[in-house]
Amino acid sequence: MPAVQETIDQVRKIDVDQYKYGFETIVEMDKAPKGLNEDIIALISAKKDEPDWMLQWRLEAYKRWQTMQRPDWARVDYPQIDFQDIYYYAAPKGQTGPKTIDDVDPEIRRTYEKLGIPLAEQEILAGVQERRVAVDAVFDSVSVVTTFKEELAKAGVIFMSISEAMREHPDLVRKYIGSVVPVSDNYYAALNSAVFTDGSFVYVPEGVHCPMELSTYFRINEKDTGQFERTLIIAEKGAYVSYLEGCTAPQRDENQLHAAVVELIAHEDAEIKYSTVQNWYPGDAEGKGGIYNFVTKRGDCRGDNSKISWTQVETGSAITWKYPSCILRGDNSRGEFYSIAVSNGAQQIDSGTKMIHLGKNTTSRIISKGISAGTSQNTYRGKVSVHRKATDARNFTQCDSLLIGDRCGAHTVPYIEANNATAQLEHEATTSKISEDQLFYCMQRGIPEEEAIALIVNGFVKEVIQELPMEFAVEAQKLIGISLEGSVG
Amino acid sequence: MNLQAQAPLTGAETALIDLFAQRCNDLPGNAGAVSARDKAVAALKANRLPTRKVEAWHYTDLRRLLSSVPAWRADAPAKPVDPILPGARRFALVNGALAETPAVDGLQFDAMADSLRADVGGVTLEAPAEADDAVGAINTAFVSDGLRLSVADDAEIAAPVEIQSVHAGGQVHTRSQVTVGAGARALFVDRHTGTDDAVLASNVTELTVRKGADVTWIIVQEQGAQASHLASLGLTLEEDARATVFIANLSGRLVRQEVHAAATGERAELAFRAVNMIGGDAHCDVTLELDHLVPHTTSTETVRNVVTARGQGVFQGQIRVAQPAQKTDAQMACNTLLLSDHGGFSTKPELEIFADDVVCAHGATVAEIDHDHLFYLMARGVSEKTARGLLIKAFVAEIVEELKDEALVDALEARIDAWLEAHG
């Protein structure tokens, strides 16, 4: 079924040529020389005033990385990256770590204002009373400010840049870093482990429901820099935290590299909700410029009854290579992945998730909507694996894609592996088969089939959206407005 | 990757290379065929047998699974068996050599061995173009005979035709080329069977369905318990052609059945069905690649799998819709009953779509028998064993019964019953 006009218009609005965040901030930068070697790694480590074990860890990662090969299994095509032609460290002059808002360069403050990110604590989102969000703002290689730190500390929540955490809570960082995504997990994770510069660190102690949304806003600004973000979130027994991340970059003709590693650890009864609005500069319609977004995100449901939920709205980046995953280790643990991936122009997206069922009674749910337009390629690649001892595992996967125009491609590559007889796995790509009971219920009441399907699917998606933090929901709502009709699996 | 190529040869790889050195002068073929065989063996040597790292073999590590290769046996005693359908005309290949060829109206045939030898009007043997085509490489290297069949235009072949490959162990490598002429109709049973002796069997079949023709192609794989069975069916559907391909995998230790299909003419229709009964230590892999190349083509794919004991099942299904293939309708489903904690099932239903006005879908489920269904039957006094048997039977029978031919349905169901009896 072809897309309806309304949908086409909606997608056009988010077309690559209308990228709103493509401006550049002119600010004096402090940069390490271009190139990658042990000296640069030592320099990054020294700039961050890191303990020695961290430097050794980085150097070990660098050694491993040199022996590894670029992964070629994804459906993305890009030239070899010259890793010696990138700045691995770039920070606004005089800014080596987070400060109070008053110390932040006014130029940078204006940048965040333009992006709509509240850096001042008193600011409250328009129309949303009593709703506050703590922000960690990362500008190229450094975190420039983290808000609401004191208030969060009162609740026992640690929220700071990872560089700061390395100094203030070295034991926690050392215990958890690399425990979900090992140094040599993959090519880009190894690179990140060697040269990561900043990112957020969140620790929610036992029994604490984090009093506000936490968020990190990543901005790439400087030319020829790579951004290597490292985020680590730990939820102790019975804790809850919701975390958002947003990303933008200036409009340039050169490609820039963003290689992140995000690790989540949920202990017994804990819940982590991680939401992303990824809006890196996607390049122009001909594929010139844009961010290469190579990201390893993984959550470990380590304790019983723990839950990790990934939600992503992917609209930016020239290339996206990203598979937020859940390792369902604890009994009764639950993993969720909700994704809306929109590709336009010459963008290439290869994204999806992995749900690895190891514990008993584990459940996972995957909902993925891909929309491709222009000459873009949009691939869902996902894996659901049930191990031999994972009794009563349950998975439901649904991935729909929509093509707008006849020069783009939509692809679905699910890997489904069952090794236990009590597993119940469902992978669905047709709307007509989602829930015959619900369909029957609607149709019995006189709603035509197509409307009934739209109602059910929209209803379901809305349910997800409503659960999301407000900031995310507003942005995601725009994309959800896109009609779901004409889906192909 | 070169890393794999540097690994030492496995026992099976060495055995295959040695066997080729020993047999190559006895294998049929003209100069072109000799060169193709050499190339195929060279490719095998260079690439090794595929491992999980080769995407097309992601769930079938042939290098590990094909642990040994039986010797070639010239004197293995084998005899053709009764066709599965009453009144069927039987073409028999015994130990890889064409042994029985009935005369059938509207059907022309040649021995593949003769066609390979012929310099004019024969069959050109070609080494596989793709590095991951291990089935093609092994078959090209060792193919000894097979059948070349062509159904005349507009012919209606009333009796079913069974192409039977029967053996008593060792090495069996056959190749067939079947063309169904424009407007013709025919039903073929492509059957592979043998004793329980160890065998390495490979078969490559090229089936071309010309304009407006209608063919039913039933693959019945009932090899012995020690068999390694590697097969590939190439299928080309021209304009208005219709094909029903039904695969029944009922035994064998290591089974790989590939299907490479292409809808090259408008309004072509393919119904692809597979029933895989996987028990014991069997590893059974069905891999489908289907290209929709032109507008208005339709395909449905339904695969039903039953896994017991230590069985390992695989279904990879890739549907590719090319940019010109607007209005394609492709529906794929893979449903599995996984009945043992020691068994496993892996599936990869892929869609690769470049056309926007299409309806494509796939569904995959893996589950055990529905407890409500079981309860329903047991509450009515049916024993658990019988109830489970009934439900498994119903699960696979649903697609068997889509075949219109009653005798065919009976024959296939009888085989499924026998399997359930042995593995239930």
C-alpha cells in the first residue's frame, strides 16, 4: 500500500534539508593534536585527571582495538575512516570539567538556549509545572555543566559527568565500567574504551525512586572532532531512574564520528528507562556530510525482577549502527525496545536490538517502526535468543516499515534462536495478525477493518509514548503522527 | 576473511580433496566440465567449508557438522523402491547413476552424464560464482549423473513423475535440469532415500517453469539416519507461471536444503511450503532465497517445524523485492513446535525491499504445544500421548492438506504419522 499524503508531508518536514540544529558555535577551543596514539590517550587521561588504572585500561583497549577489524556485516556503506585525521580531544578553552552555570562561556550558554536545553536550574519547561529535568550538557569532549546535582544528592542519587565520577567515586566506576560492554566487545566499543572523553554517570542507591528525569545533551561542535561518549547507569536494588539523551551537530560537508558506549546495570527489582532522541546532522540529500553514529548500548538486568527499557527516535546521522540490547540474566527480568527510525536523503540506518534470555520467566518486547524516504536505506536487525536454561521465556517482536518513494529501501533481518521448549517467541510483521481478538472486538462494533487496525496500533504506540518522559513524548509525538498504514514488515 | 583460509583442513575437507584426486578421471564431462570441477575443488580448498561466520551458513556450521565423509562405494547394493504415489512414473537414480527411465508422453529426457559429456547441446557445468555456495561446489566437483527432463509445451502430464535417488551409502552426487514448457502442467516428486549407511549426498536441481505453466514439485527427503544431505533447488518462474514447491524433510543427520527462486515474469505465483520433522541428533536447515524481480508477482511461504530430542532446526528465508517489482505480494510464516529442552530452533526471516508499493510480511513463532488445547483433549478422555500426537499432526497437516491431490496428502501424512510413531 502506498503512503498517504499526510504521511509524506510529515516526513518531508523532518527532511534533511530542513535540519534546524546545523549552526556552529564560535568559541575558542583547546584541542589535542590530530591523530590516535598512546600519547593522545595519556593526554586525554591526564586532562581528566584520571587514576592510573583508568589509563592502563584505556591503553589495553587501544592495544585490542589495533588487532580488530572494522565490522562489515551491517547494511551500511561508507569509506574507510582515517582515524589519524580526527581530533580526539576538543574542549572550550578553560573548560576541562563541569562548572556552575555562571562560569559557562556565554556563547555556549546561548548555544544550548538555541537548542532548547535548560541549563539553569530555575528554568521550567513551558507549560509543564513542577516538572524538572536534570541536565548534563556535553560539548564536544567535555561536560560543561550538570544541573540539580545538589538536589539529587539529597536523595542519594549521583548524577555527574563520568570524568568527575572517576575522581569522586572511583570504586563505583571501576566496579562497573566495562562489565556490560567488555573492552573488546567490538571494534567501535574498543575504540571508545581507549579514547572516550565524557558522558554521564548515574548511580541510584537502593530503594530510591529518582526524583526527576535525568538527561544528557550531546553536542558536537568543533570541526574534524570525534565524539566518544561513555555513559554508565547503575540502579541498585529497588531503584528507579528515567534517563534521556539528545544529540545534535552542526551542518558540515565532512563526516564526523560519534562512537559511544552506554552501559546500564539494573539490580534486583530495579528499573531503568533509557530514551534517546537522536538528531545528529544527517548530511545533505546527496549524502554529503553528516555524523557516523556507531554506538554500542547494552543493559544488564542483573537482578531478579529487574527491568530495562530502551526507547529511541532516530532521525539523524548519515549512518546509524546501533543495537541497544538487554541481557536478561535475573529471573523474571524484562527487556523492552521501542524504536522509531526515520531515514531520508542518503541516510543509512542499520539498527535494532538484542534480547538475550538467560534467566527464568524472562520477557521481552520489541516494537520497531522504520520509515524510509529519499534514497535512504533503513534496516532493522534484531536478535532474540533463548538459552537452554531460560525456562518460560516470552518474546513479542513487531517490526513494520514504510517506504516513501521508489528509490529507498527497507529491510528486516531478525535472528530468532530458541533452545528451550517452554520458550514462546513471536515475530510479527503483519498488522492484520497482531491481535485478532482486538480486531474482532472493533469490527464487531462496526469499525471497518483498516480503521480498527489503525486504532489498535495507534492505541498501542500511544500507550508507549504516554509512558515516556514529557520531553521525549513531545518530540516522538511528531513522528508518531505519521500514519502507520501501508506498512511492510 | 583470510583467517579461516589459513586454518588447517578438517578431516572431511581433506577427504573430499583426496576423493576428488582419486575420482576425477572417472567423472563424466567434456573439457569445460573438467575445468569447472577443478575450479570447484580449488574454491573448496581456498574457502574451506563454511562456518557460522559466513552469513548464509549462520546457523549451520558445515565445517563442524560435516565431521567425516564416507568413502566412495562403487558396489553398494541398492534397488529402486515403490513410488510414494500410486500410478506414478518412476525415474530412478541408483547410487548416483541413472538406472530407470520410463517412456512418458510429452516428456523428453537425457541422462545428465551424457549431457555433461556432449560438446554440442549438452549441459555446461559451471563452478559456483559465490564463495558461500558450498552445496554447489561439492556437487559441481563430484556430480556423476542425473536427469535432464523437459515437458513439451501445453502438455498435461497426467501421471505423477517420481525422480527417485536411492543409494546404499557412500557418495551420491546428482544433478537435474527440468524445464516445464509453456502452458504445460505436471506433478513431480523429487525423492531422496537410502539405507542407514553413512552417505554424503548432494543434489542440485534447476527447475524452469515457462510462461503459463503450472508445476507441483514435492521434495521428499527420507535419507537414512547417518546421511549428510546437501541439496539446492533453483527455480525460475516466467510470466504467468505457477509453482507449488513442497519440501518434506523426514530424516537424515545433517540436512541442508537450499531453494533459490526468482519470479522473472509478471503474474508469476509461488507457493512454498515446508514441513521439517526434526528428531534424534538431526540438524536440518532449510534456506530460501526468493527474488521478486518484476511487477505483480505473488508468493506465499509457510514453514512448519517439529523439533524433538536433540534436534536442531534452521529456517532462513530471504525475500528480496527489486525496485521494479511494484505490487509484489509476499507473505512468509515460519512456525515451530519446539518440544525438547535439548533441541533448538533458529530462524532468520529476512525482507529486503526496494519497491514502495508492495505488501510483504513475515511472521515467526516458536512455542510448545498449547496447554489449553492439550487440556481440551485430555478433559475429554484422550490420553496425553495421543493428545500431543494429534496436536502435532494437526499443526503440520494444516499445510500438507493445502495440496489438492488426495493421494499426495495421504502419502505425506502417512510418512508424518510414521515419524510421530518413531519419535513421539
